[in-house]
Amino acid sequence: MVRPQQRKILMTTQPAVPNVTLNNGVKVPQLGFGVFQVPPEETQRIVEDALEAGYRHIDTAAAYRNEAAVGAAIAASGIPREDIFLTTKLRNGEQGVAQEAFQNSCRELGVDYVDLYLIHWPVPSRNLFAEAWKAMEKLHASGQIRAIGVSNFLADHLEALLQSADVVPAVNQFELHPTFQQSELAAKSRSLGIAVEAYSPLGQGADLDAGAVTSIAGKYGVTPAQVVLAWHLAQGTIVIPKSANSGRMRDNLAAAGFVLTPEEMAGITALEAGARIGSDPAVAAHSQM
């Protein structure tokens, strides 16, 4: 793959993003950048902007069809590969050929290792996730993946996986935001030593209009997104917001320097409404191919 001319990334004055230490000792920047639903033709520019803003944790997936553009952005940035935490995910339709799927992702990304590789969905109707996990354990043991984990796994999926797993997942990434907190799943994951990572951490923008959020934002002169991200960060949750706007990218990253009071935390937690946005992992079976 031809890589573009390197783009020099300038030093930023953003607050330092804390790391979360996973159960195998690998450290991941707690505030990252996601590229779900970012069109492939726009991904390189957007990821380059995110890296320039100061993000060092990029989350993609084979199903997003933008891995090649993510890899091009990383190469163009000039940032040493070891300074970027890179996540991608196994397509549902490739759970039976996980090793080959992983190698395809590496080729698309233009890398020889990935920091975190996730089973994207359990797809319980196919009953292949335990087989996929065994293949991922081998890749992990070979050093091609620094940490392996799961995405969208409910408690029963975790329990089923652990019956045959030799490696406990490092991460469980699932939909989590103020109006859909999945607190029992988060607690279950953490009790097993599995870090919680939130996708759609802002409720795809819907949670930003809640009174509990806007009142705090107005009080401190910060954005509603910074308020919600600070709520996630205070709980130890890894978050991967996305934005195509470089100003909002910087605003979101600045949430690492904003701390809520216990009362403000409680006010946001009280927004729980069971408002799932995405598919239900208990029945989701889309192939992603």
C-alpha cells in the first residue's frame, strides 16, 4: 500500500489523558477517538486531525471499511507506532476464520501488530465466539496482538466464553451513556477484571440536551459533551467519542482535565432511562460482510 507524505504533528497543550491499565498490564489511553460510521473517503483526514489534536488511541473495525484510511493517517502523522494505541475488531461473519481476518486487518492498517483486537458481537445464534476466541488467544500469544477483548458481550456471553477461555478478556466494549448505562453489565465485567469501554458515550448526541448536563455545562462554561465525558472518566470507563470537527475533537479531549462533584455525578447517573440506541446483543446477528 502506498503511504502519503508524512504530516508533522505539533505538540498540543491539552490536559494529559490518563491511562487505564488492563488485566495483562497493557496501558490504554482512557479517552480515545472512534471512527464508526466515518466514510472511508473522509477517514484519513479526520484521523489525522484527531492525532494532531492530541488523541493517541484510535478505535476502528473491519466492518467499518475504513481500516486502510486509519492506517494511512497513522503513517502520515509521523508519530511513532508505539505511541498510538490501535484497536480493531473481528467481523461477525468471520468468527470461523479469525486468524485470517486478523491478518487482513493488519494488511489494511499497514501494521504488524494491533494493540487491542475485539470480537465485535457475540452473535449467539451462530455459537462461534468461543472458537474465535481460541484463535485470538494464539495471536495474542504470538505477540501480534497486545490485548484481546470483546464487544457487545452481555453477562451470559461472558460466562459462556470464560468456560473455555485461557485468557480473560481485557476489555468489554459496549453501548454506555447516561440514558443507557448497563450498570449491571459494567459491574459484572469489572468484577471479572475486564475493563469497561463505552461506545456511543454521548448517546450519539441525544444525551447532551438533558437538563442535568446543560446546567453543569453552563455553570462551568464547558460543553455538554465535556460534562458527559467527565462523568465516564470519573468511573474509570474508557471512552471513544467521535467528531469530524477539529474544534470539537479538542473540546472532547479537554474533558480529561474536568472533574465533576459527587452531586453532579449523581445527577447525571439519575438520567438512566433504558434508552438503547444500537442493536440488542442477545439477538443481533448481522454478518457485517
